Amino acid sequence: MQDILVAVSWGDIARNYFQKSPSWLYHKMNGIDGNGKPTNFTPEETETLKGALCDLSARIRKCAET
């Protein structure tokens, strides 16, 4: 995700798709939770993130085409 890291509002994705805080998502993406312990996305969270990015890409494409 390095190529889109600064172009995406991860805080909005955290709030709108996960109903979590932006820091929760940043910790997940960095692989370390708020207590410094290793963490990863669950399979369900991975699917939610995939859906969020696909939704965002569709919204951007729609905007570009209009």
C-alpha cells in the first residue's frame, strides 16, 4: 500500500468502514498494537479493507468520469 499511503484518508476509512479510531487502523497497518504487541488484520478485517479500497476506487472513477 506504499504507493497510496499519503493519498488516502485512512482516518475516514477507519471510521466509516470499521467504526474504529484512526489510530486503531494505523496500528494494524504497522503490525503493532497500542501496547507494542504484534498485531495483524483478521481475515474479516482484510476483507473489509479490500471492500473499502474498492468502494473508494469506484467513487473516484465515478467522479473522474463526470
